[in-house]
Amino acid sequence: MDGSENQASQPARNFKQSRLREPTVSAGGLAEWSDSQQNSRIQSAIPAPPGCKGIKREIPQPAPQPDAKRKPLAERAAEYAPKPAMAAANPPRTGIKGQTLPAMSQLKQPSRITAPAPASSTSSFAKSFGPGRNTVSDRPVTSKSNGRPGHGRSRSQAPRPRTAHDHRDEDHYGDVSTSSAWDVDGRVDTIESQFKELKDMVNTTLTQKKGDEDAFEMAKSRVLELEDYRKKLEERHDRLKDELDAAKDDGRQLRHEMDRQRWDHIRKVDDIERRHRETADDLSRQHRTAVEDLSRELGQLKEQETKEHQQRMDALTRHYQQELEDERQRRDRETQEIRTRMSNEYQDMDLALQRKDREVQELGSRVETLRAELERERSLNSSLQTNISELSASNTTLEAKINSLKSHVEFLESDSKAQSDSFSSMEARLQEALRAADEARQKLIKEETERRVLFNKYQELKGNIRVMCRVRPTLTNGEGEEAKISFPDDKTSAEIVLAGPEERSSLGAVSRKNYPFEFDRVFTPGTQNEEIFGEISQLVQSALDGYNVCIFCYGQTGSGKTYTMSSDDGMIPRATHMIYDTITKLKEKSWEYTMEGCFVEVYNEELNDLLTPNERSSDGRPKRLEIRHDEARKQTAILNCKSVQLNSASSVERMLQEAQSNRSVAATKANERSSRSHSVFILKLVGENSATGERCEGTLNLVDLAGSERLKHSQAEGERMKETQNINKSLSCLGDVIEALGRGSGHVPYRNSKLTHLLQYSLGGNSKTLMFVMVSPLETHLKETLTSLRFATKVHNTHIGTAKATKKVKGQEA
Ligand SMILES: Nc1ncnc2c1ncn2[C@@H]1O[C@H](COP(=O)(O)OP(=O)(O)OP(=O)(O)O)[C@@H](O)[C@H]1O
């Protein structure tokens, strides 16, 4: 039977006696059970399916047997049933016993009293006690007298709970004591009815007990069932365990089998591989043998073929030789015949030719005769014409003579004496004028010599190294912000003041420092090349006078060096034009000049000829330019360098163009190259005075230096690095040379760079030097500009010794 059905049929069942692990249920019965409690019982009662999780569920233990010493309530109630009078007669005793029941009832029914045992009955039962007998304080004592500890005891000690009707028993005591305390019959009736109720209760309890026993039995059977199930499960577990062990054994065997098969397989694979190798070896052996056999056969076949071929060739050769011989003989015969025929024809032709020759000779002699006749006729004709013209001329002359004679006769006929006097005075005056002119010429030559002396003295006084500054204008293509440059002194035009970069003080004030510089001359951005040349023309004159002159432009890239030096109206074309003009003028003073020019560049410490850049020596190597100094003449020559005779201004222009184009060829970007090399235009001027016997030899060097800002750039690599190092080196060597000259040092380090070595006689004692420091007007170039101006100031402060002209008068040193 199902547990739930059992419960439904026994609503008043007391679970305290069963002690099963089920929720504690009050004596109220089924009406007080919650659904969850019922469900839990249903779940526990249903046997779990075999093999499910329920196997692990705790099997409920049989409830312990109730305390045997304790008398069941029904028995105790039965003891009182036949003696209702005693209850009235001996109220304290009955009261004690009666007092135990509600206490027990309270133990069994902790919260509620259900319909069969309503609170009203308890309260009416309580009414049977006399006043003061059933106080709250007595109850725990009675309960304790039981001597059993229990969980219900603590509840009895707590303040009594309200009944199901939500009022305490004590609430009625007042009523009992006041209304019916001494109504014995009423009380007996009440007690009897109460007893009857009690009896019903006992019966109910007995029924409950029976139900409990049934439940107990059922639980027991359930336990047995579960035991069986457990056993089954254990059996199943053992069976499964056996199966697992068997499966493990199978697995082991399978693994073993697998290993064995793997080893078999590996062995087989090895065998196959070995067999395969052996087969391959056999095959390759067979192949080798076959190849050897074949090659042997091939060799034999080849030999045989060669022999057969040779035989065939021999047969063919013989055959063809025979044929050739036959053909040759046939041809010989034919040739013989042709020769015979030809000789006959030759003979015929010879005869015909001789005949023709004779005819030609005859014709030639006839032509000669005719030509001679024609010539004779022509000369006759011309002589006749000459005669005619001579005759007409002589006729005219004769006519003129006749006329003059006529006039002479007339003159002679007039005053002939006066005429002859005037003639003689005129001749005397002419002689006088000639003598004066000669004297004036002599004076002029003397004055020219004196002018030269004075001019050079004036130059010396100005100093042999002069520095001029030129600021180029801003270009119109929006180059950038202009630097703050001022020119304070209009009169001397020798000062320039540069506002330095912005400086910020610790207080945040922005200021600019002024940097004043002073040079021999400062040219403002508006100055034209013409005015610049006006300043340097005196130096060009000095070169004509036999001095070595060096004019160089120094400054950063883009500051205007090339513009100043080599542009169409730059210093080089202007200087050459001036020289031509001067030479022409000097011719009147008996000076004859020859002018020779060469153009070189110093690039990477190598001299390159810009007029013949690709010229090679006889051994095919590029011609190496070598510097040669003539100590006595204080002149420098460059070996293997093309030197051009400059007879006219146009030849100078041609030379400049050629140099420029060669410079462009040498580098893809001519501008870049111009920034990275020094170009030197060398003009040699040799003058001789036929009147005075003077001879002078001067050199004009016009140098466009490489961009000075390269001094700082050091991030370059490879070729660029070499270039940078060389530019740095040569520019600092130039500074060293100027400094050494200024100090009057015995040793001047000319040889430290190609540039200074080349300009040795144009820098220092025997020369006049002019440096142009070129200035860019841009703010971005400010630092470079300051560096350039400082360098120029150093040069300007250097005093170099007196210059000397290389001049000779025939037979004596200058
Ligand atoms: N005085 C001037 N008036 C007008 N334009 C000028 C003047 N000076 C220079 N320029 C212009 O400025 C530019 C740079 O000048 P230039 O090529 O002569 O500089 P640079 O110093 O020779 O440079 P690099 O070292 O690269 O050869 C050119 O376009 C040139 O025409």
C-alpha cells in the first residue's frame, strides 16, 4: 500500500511514536499537513528505479521504540474512567493528573489544537480546577516531576501561548471563581462531559496508535524493501564492478594486441622498406649494367659507323677527286681555249686600240692647237683691251698734265716767291708740332708710370686685405621672413647691424641683441653689380700693373656669391671688359698686353680643369692637374691645365660659357655642385712697354667659394661626408692662412689645402686680397649670417704686409 494513501486514511496519526524521519505532525492529523510534507512522504515511499541516483539516498532508519517505562495516555485515561466521583472528591489529585494532560497535549501539539480537541474543551477542563490550583507557576513543576528531559519542556517554561481561539486559559479563571465556583452539579456535569470528551480523545488516540503501528509496520516493510533494493544495488554494483574489471582486462588485452599489431606493422614496413631498397639497388645495378652495355654497344656502333662513314667518305673523296680532276681538266681545256680566243681578241683589240690611240693623239694635237690658238686670241684680245685702257688713262693723264702744266704756267706766270715762302714756314711748323707731340708722349708715359706708383701706394695705404660686405635683396618668390638688418652710417657705408635671434629672459620678456659689424664697405640690398665693380676696379687695375690680386666671395649657399662673381654683369665679365678697354688705351702709351685665362674648380681636394674636363694623358688616364710655383717670379702655373689666349672680350665670354657647361656636366645639379666646390678663374696679364722697356706680370684670381654653412653640417654620409669634410678643411685652412699672414708668422700653412696652395702667391705679401662676405637677408639664415660676419671680421682685423708688383725693366729687377 502507498504511504500517502495510508496517511489519508489516518488523519489523527501521531508521528511522535513512529520517529520516522518525516516532518513533525501535530495531533491535529492530515488537515495540518502541508503539500510539501505530503510530497516528501510520497517521494520517500516510492521505490527508486534501479541504477538511478536514488541509490545513494539514505535509507530511513526504523524509529526507536517509545519509552517503555512511560504509561500510555489511554491506559492512564482508562484508570480514571470508572471513578468520576473521585475526581470531585479528590480534586487535587485529579487536578494533578488532569493538569498533565493538557501539558502532554501541549507537548504533542505545539502550535494548534484541531477540531477533535478544541481549545474550549481545554478551557472547560481547566474550569474544573478550583481557584489557585491551576496557576501558571505550578505547571513547570508538574512537568518536571515527570523526570524526563525533552524538547517540549522548554516550551512549557516559556509564557503560555494563546490557544487556538487566541486567548489564554487564565482569562477564564476570573469567570469560574465568580460565576460557578460553588455550583457542584454543574461542575459534575461539566466534568462528566469533559470526561466523555476525554474518553473520545483516548479512543481517538488508540485509533491513532493503531494507525501508527500500521505505519510502523509499513515503514518496516518499506525498510525491508529498501534493504532488498540495497542488496540488489550492491549485487548490481558487484556485477558492474566485475564487468568493469572485465572491460579493463579487455582494454589491456586490446592495448597489448594493438602494441603487438603496431610492432608487426613496423616490422612489416621495415621489411617492405628493406625489400624496396634491395629492389631499388637491384634495379639501379641492372640499370647501370644496361647503361654500360648500351654505351659499349653504342661505342661499337659508333666505331663501326665511323669506319663505314670513313670508308664512304674515302670513296666519296676519291669519287669527287676523280670528278674534280675531270672537271679541272675540262676547265683547263676550256680555259686554254678561252685564253687562245682571248689572246686573239686581245691582239685584235690591241690593234684597234693602237689605231684609236693614234686617232686620239691626232685629235689631242688638234685640240691643243685649237686651244693655243684660242689662248693666243684671248691674250691678244686682253692686251688689246689693256692697251685701250692704258691709252685712255694716259690720255686722261695727259689731259690732266696738260691742265696742270697750263695752271703751272699760269702760277709761274704769277708771284712765285711768296708761294715758296709759305711752303717753307708750313714745313717748319709741322716739324715743331711733331717735336712737341713726341715730348707730350714721353711725358704721358712718365706720368702713367708715376700714376701706377701713386695708385699702388694708395692701395697699400688702404691695406692689402680688404673686406666688403654685400647683402642681397629678398627674392620676389616669397622666400620667407626677413631678418632685421640695418645700415646706420650712410656717409661711410661701412657698418651693418644685425638684430640677433629673439631671447627670452627669466621673466618672460622677449628681446633681441644687436650685432654691429664694420668693414671696408657695406653694400645694401639695392646695390647693383656696377657699383660693386666700381669699388673693385682699382684692384683689376692693380693686376694690370703687375700685382697678384685675389678677389673671393665667401658666404653660405644662396647668399649671392655666384650672382656677384659670374652672372652676366658680374665681376668676371666686368673685369675682363675693363681690362680690354684699359689695354686698348694703354696701347697709346706703348703698352702691349697679352691675356691668358684658365678656369679650375677645387672639388674634394682635387683640381679639375673646367675647360677640358675629360682630357686624358697618353696612357689613357685622366690628366692630373699639378700646381707649380715659380718662386722667383712669384707666379703659379697649373700643369696639364688648358690656358686660353684671350684676345677679345667675346673670347672671355666663350670661355666662361664653356666652363659653366663643363661644370654642369660634372654634376647633375649644377647648383649643388656650385655650392660644394670652389671655382677659381685665373687671368694672367703680361704687359710690355716698347717705349720704356718695362714688363709686368700680374694675375687676377676671381674665386667663388663653396657654401660656408657646410662647416656645420655633419650628418652627411659617404660621398657627402667626404665633400663636407673637404669644404670644412679648405675653408678653415683659408682662415688659418689669413691669420698666419696677419700674425706675420714665418710659416704660412698654404699647403694644408689645395685652395690655399693654388692661391699661395695671391694671398699675402705679394698680393692684394679682397674678400666679399655675402649676406642673405632671411631670418632663417640669421645664424649662418652671424657666423659669416664674424669670420669676415677676423679677416678684416688682419693686417697683411705690403704688396709688391712683379715688374721688370729690361735687364733689371723690379
Ligand atoms: N644682388 C642680387 N640681386 C638680385 N638677385 C640676387 C642677388 N644676389 C643673389 N641673387 C639671387 O639669389 C639666388 C642665389 O644666389 P646665388 O646662386 O648667387 O647664391 P650662391 O651663394 O652662389 O649659392 P651657391 O653657393 O649655391 O652657389 C639666385 O637666384 C640669384 O639670382
